[in-house]
Amino acid sequence: MREFQERPLEGYDLVAVFFDGKTFAKNEMIIALGVTLAGEKIPLGFVQAASENERVCRSFIDTLIQRGLRYQAGLLVLIDGSKGLFKAITKALRLRGHSALPGAQTGKCRRLPGPPGATAAAQAAENRLRSVHL
């Protein structure tokens, strides 16, 4: 399990990442699932938590970035309505000189692309995602 949770992520050409909280038995888990340009789904990691609060989510996201999660060219981040996840993603990117821009919502999904003023990066991420067959 440690090998899975600590493996490098920089080798994946991800266009999207899904974050969600799930309950297994009596435990809450926050999971991250990446999607490559080829449409391959890659489990990136998980963390056990009592809730999807900002502190826990931020620590989890920081760990993924430290392991090599690439977001600089734009990355579609999909979450449910979790305010804690949204705040954690926004702060993690802002700290690194990027911005998280809420985009047009489909259901409860929010688009969080790369660099500040990232119209081009957002469009690039959307274009890359359109070619993915989920």
C-alpha cells in the first residue's frame, strides 16, 4: 500500500482529476482518480478522513503535487459540491502561483484550469478532454 501511495505521478499525462469522498465500511475515504489523454483511468491516491474538510483535503492535494501531479498546462478538476475540496484546490494552486477558476458548471462539476488569466490554458484543457473517451 505504501508503494502505491508514494509512487511518482509526473509520468502521467493527465487531462482531468476526479476528487470524491466515499464511505467504506464505517470509514470515510477521499479518493483521487486521474484520466489521461488516452482515456486511461489512473487511481492517484486516497486518504482516510472523517469528512472532506479543507485541512485534510489540502494536505492530500499537496501530497499529490509533491509526488509530481502536473497541472501547470491546465487540468480539469472535477469535484462534487464539497466546499472543503474546492477551497483546498484553490489554495494549493494559488500558493504555487496558479489560479483555480470556477468555470461553467455541469451538474456540480467545477473547472479549475492552470495559470492566472488562463483562458488559453482552460481552452487547451477542455480541448484535450474532448478527445478522451470516458
